Amino acid sequence: MKDLSKFECYDNLIVNPLEEMGWICDQVPWDTNKLIDWDQYDSVIIRSTWNYQENFLKFINVLKEINSSSADLQNPIDIVEWNLNKQYLKDFENKNIKIVPSQWFNNFIPKEIIQSFLNFNSKKIIIKPCISANADYTYILEEKTALSKLNTLKKDFIDKEFIIQPFIQDIKNEGEYSLIYFGNTLSHVLLKTPKVGDFRVQEEHGGTLKSIINPEQALIRFGKNVINKLPRACLYSRVDIVRNKNEFLLMEVELIEPSLYFNMDSKSSKKFVEVFNKWDA
């Protein structure tokens, strides 16, 4: 994207390792108004396209242009289209991966929103679009005040598919784990925690990051099980996991433009480039 000034972006950390391997690197905004000759590139890696949800049809059309060129697109367009809508979580649930309990909606019907509190036996719920990034249009609703907020929320969700989930208290108590994979190999693990008074773990919303040097084996096994059940192997993947009542649940699998947090592991940039070189061979 053209303007990254409001985001924490670490993709520059892979440029030198790529150049050391003989690659010439350009950073091309997907939302540029300029015509791009994608045939001039050997490979195009999707990175910090963190505004695609604002015009996802245009985003997909740009990827189709790249896909029809001689450049190799990573991750592949079929994976991007599948991962674009959070309904992909149903596929994991059907493969016996435990996900955060979820309800899916095509229409904003207030009484159905209120019913979600009962369905989940929860005093707090999270509502977010099925196509979203950066926690945009992601809200927490409390049962005692939900009715007063529905009219405002309706403006944001009237034309969107959306998902409702119970609020997982352990996100505040412990945080959200991110497991980063290059190919099918785990590179590094971090714990993201929200700032006091918030529930969003992204840095842009005040969240903090902590490297997990020795992640527990149950977490590693859970993440590997998710990776093994992807539709296909991917150059890069980020698996976001939360703990709830002493069991791990899948929050999201990020295969389009996740931050890969190269800043949190000094070896991760070189590990990524090594996998990329083999991937592109």
C-alpha cells in the first residue's frame, strides 16, 4: 500500500538478505495508480497490503493481473481468495481443528445479535466483518449496553458479512500467540497482548509483543496440525492461537499479508529468504 505511516512494518528487514542472494528488490504498492509491468519481475511476494479490505475486489483484480503475468505470485491467488473471507475457519472446524466458537451472519438483525449472548453464554461478544484486516470494524459488545449500540453498528455492518464470537477473557489475561511458518517449518513464536482497557492485540492499537523462546509443546503441536490442514503448502503463514479454559483455539490463519514480525527474531529474515530461494527454484 502507498501509505504505511500509521503501521508498524518490518518487511525492510528481508531486503538485505534477498539482495545478498542476488535478488533485486522493488517495493510496489498494490493500490498505485501507475500501470505496472508485472512481467519484469520473477516473483511477487504479497506483503503489507493492509488496506485491501477497503476495496477487496480491486485487490483481487490486481492479483489476477500478477497471476496472468510471468511473475510467480506468493502466496498463490487461490490461497488468497480462500483466506480473504473468515468463513475459511469453517473448513478447519470441519477438519477437527478447534476454533473460537463462531456464528456467521449475512444480515444485520438486532434480535439475532442479542441472541448471541445467550448462544455463547457470554456477557461480552466480538463482532467483526468476514473480510477485514487490522481489527478494522471490530467491536466488543457488552450485554448490558448492546441495545444502545446496535443502531450505530448497523451502519458499519449493513452491507457486510460478519462473524460474532464470544469474548475470550484469556486474550486480556494472557494474550494471543502468533506462530510464524516459512514453508511448513516453524520459524518463531510471539505473544501479543492488548493494552490496558483494550482487547485488540495489534501494535497499531497499543498492543505489545514478546518473543516466546521455548513455546510449550501443546502449542507447537496445535500450530503444526493447522499447517498440515491448509489447502496447500504456503511460502509464509501465521497461525494466531488463543487459550481458553486450558485448551488452545484457532483464532485466525493469516496467509495474505500478515506481519511476520522479522523484528522479533534475528534469524527469521535469513530463514525466510532461504525458504524463498528453494520455493522459487
